Amino acid sequence: MQDLLSLLGYSAGTVLVYLGIRRLSLRFNHPLLNVVALSAGVIIGLLVACDIPYAAYVPAKDAMTMLLGPATVALAVPLYRHRRLLYVYGPAILTSVAAGSLLAMLSAGYAAKVGGLPQAVVVSILPKGVSIPFAVEIARIYNGIPALSAAFVVATGTLGSLLGGWLLTRVGITHPVARGLALGTTSHAQGTATALLEGEQQGAMAGLAMILAGMLTAAFAPLGVWLLGVV
């Protein structure tokens, strides 16, 4: 019974923190008020301040993580509602996501190689722009370090969700399709969450871009490691 109460309490607390940060983000629209990153920071801070061990929070984390699968599948709902966009922008969507995926992979790998990092690290950073399941498998196939790839993915998603929308606004990109594709291609799930806060069209395109970017990055990986000379 005590375990159940703890599970419900930590889960409810997490949801309340999320809702509070989301309300602030929608009200003030500041890039530092990022729902994903700031919510995680607040929860970590509360656990430390209250001297609550992470192990006590893990059951609630696991319960909420189980919802990621259904949440990802649910992204098909806004995409279905805006399916006409696929007919209007289909070729542009595929071309832009492919170009973005290849550029993200090669630029990160090239920077790591020029910086003199070990070959395993160069390979591990290549799939930083896709979700963790894609990234760890790509790293494993090409003798990278899966755990390091996962860390690069989290860092990329956090940075993209923090600054992606702000940067797009600064350079004058306001079209919902373009914003959604950019956030989903470069910042995977965290970028998609940020896009959904902007609007349903942005969220639908970001979800589509996230999936396409994962598949295209996997397809481009052999070319990437060959061009970088890390095979």
C-alpha cells in the first residue's frame, strides 16, 4: 500500500510540475521556459532538496515512461487530421527531412573528427539527431558506444527544444509546417513536444519528421561513416 501511495504521489507531483511549467511557458513564451528541460530540472531539484533517493522515484518514472509508446502512436492523430499537408508538401517534406538528417549527421561527425576525438566517439555522435532506439542501434552496428550515443541524443534534444523555436523565430521562419519539420528533424521527441505546444500542425509535422529522420539517418549511416573515413 505504501509503495502504491508513493507511486501515485510522485506521479502526481511530476504532472503538477509539468502543468505549472507549461502554464508559465505559454504565458511568457520565453525560450528558457522550456517545458521538458525545466520540468526535469525542477523535479531533480526537489528530489535533492527533499533528500529523496532516485531509487524511490524510479517506480513513478517507469510508470510514466510506459506511456511514451502510446503517446508516440497518438501522434498519428494530429497527422491524420492534417493529412492534406502530405499531399500539398509531400516532396518538400521528404527532401527537407532527408537533407536535414544527412547534414546533422555529417556536421556532427566532421566536428568530432576535426576535434581529434577517438573514432568510437565520432561514430557515436553521428546519430545524435534521432531518437534513442535508432541511435543506439546505429552506434552498435558501426562500433560506436551506444550509451554515449544516448547521451548525445538527450543533449541534442534538450538544446533543440530550448533554442529551436526561438532560433526559427529569429530567422523569420513562421510557417507551421516548416517549424514542425525543423524541430522534429533536429530534436526528435523533445522537439516534437515543443512543436505540439506551438500548435497541432507543428506537432503533426514534427512527429512525422522525427520518424522519417530516424529511418533516413539509419539509411544514410553507411554513407556517413564512409565519407568520414571511420569504417
